[in-house]
Amino acid sequence: MEWVERLNEAIAYLEEHLTDEVDYGRLGQIACCSSWHFQRMFAYMAGVPLAEYIRRRKMSLAAVDLREKDAKIIDVAGKYGYSSPTAFNRAFQSVHGITPSAVKQEGVTVKSFPPVTFKITVKGVEEMNYRIETKDAFRIVGVSVPLHRDIEKNFAVIPSKWQEIAADGTLGRLGEMMDTPPMGVLGVSTCNDTEPWRYYIAVSSSRDKGDLEEYIVPGATWAIFPGEGTNQSIQELERRIVTEWLPTSGYEYGSAPDVEVYLSPDPQNARYEVWIPVVKKQV
């Protein structure tokens, strides 16, 4: 089955379970990837975070229930997983700009968000350089932070950790411990569905870890993409990998961590590589 077809199957499953607690892990299983990778793919392709999309879909259907089916607010709130009318009211207003009780007034405007459907659009305007490499397991030493299951929240957590270790000298210590490939400061996201999600800022090292943490990056095959620029440029590269390269590459996500290799960690003019774990697509 094609990669985009699996994404659409996952969306169909989501639509069938909008009144249940959303099982992100199940969405990933349908798309043959971790729930982390599913959320990343969805956000890059749909242009909106998965959690926000789900909220919009629920509130879109809730407006129909209130306006066309004359349902009670407390019943609609419970139907879409809100434990209190206050929480439901807040979510409803954030989407529609009006309170749930105002929906039934004549002439009131509400918003409708139809289900998303994915398709491949071949662009190919700008080239992408990459290489495929299979690597043995390697040990990293550094610091880590837990990651949220709602991956959008991590866009605040991760930069603040980088700033913290730069300020307290830890980043400099890590540079001194680097002695095995890959030679660069690493950002490693361990986000499969079999272990706790964490983000490591680390280096590949054979030295004693002291008061630092260690993690063994498993052997795997990676698609490796070079880049340079600011932190925003690495996010743009990751978006292009998911939306332009992956759908027609003959590969799909593997189960190893995502790795960012900062060859020159200057935040304003960095040189880096993005490592995406891949496996050959089953024919």
C-alpha cells in the first residue's frame, strides 16, 4: 500500500473515533510509523498540528449538533470528550469565536473544517541532496529532557534546554568529550512507541560519562540530508524531507531515533545534517 494511502486510512480511522479519546499510537500503526513520526508528517503535510486539527474537527461537528440537532451543550461537551462545559466553551470559542449558546441564533456565522485528504504533489523545483548510510550502534553522552506526546509543546522545551546548557557550560564540556563518529553536537529524539520519549543533546563518545546521561543509538539505516542556516532552516529541511522526498523515495520511516548532527552549532549560521531512520518500502 502506498505511503499516502496509509495516511488517508489513518485519517479515516480518526474520523470514526472523533468522539473517543484519540489513540495516537493506533494512528501511527495504521501509517506504519511511530505516533511521533505520524504527528510530524501530519503537521508538515496539513500545515496544522494534529492536536489542533482534531480540536477543529470536533468543534466543527459540535456546531452542527448544537445548531441542527438541538442538542444540549452539556451533552455535546461530553460527546466530544470535554469533562466540563467550561472547557468545552473555551475550545468552542477558540474555533468559532462565539459561545456554544450563541450558535442557535439566526444569522450567526460558524466555521466548518472538513476532513483532510492527502495526495502527492510532485514539485521538484529545488534539488535535495542526500545519501543513504547503514551504521552500527553508537554510544552518546549528554543531557536529556522528556518530550510531550503532543509534539507541538516540544518546540518550547527543546530550545530552552539548548540555551540552558550553553549558559551553564555543559555544551562546552560535551564538545571536549566528543571522540567517535558522528563528529558533531547531536540532537537525538528517541520517540518510538516502546520507550519513553526523550530528546538528548549529546556527543558520540567513548569516555566516562561522569554526571551525564548515556544512550545507545541502535544500528540502523538513515537517509542523511545536509543543510546550513538558522534553526528555522533545519525545520524547513525536515518539512521538505517529509512532503517532497519521502512520498516518492521508495523508503518509509524506520524505528530508530531521529538525529540532528550539528557540524557547526552557530545558531545563526549552522552547518548540520538531518538523519531520518528509513527502511525499504515493502512492494
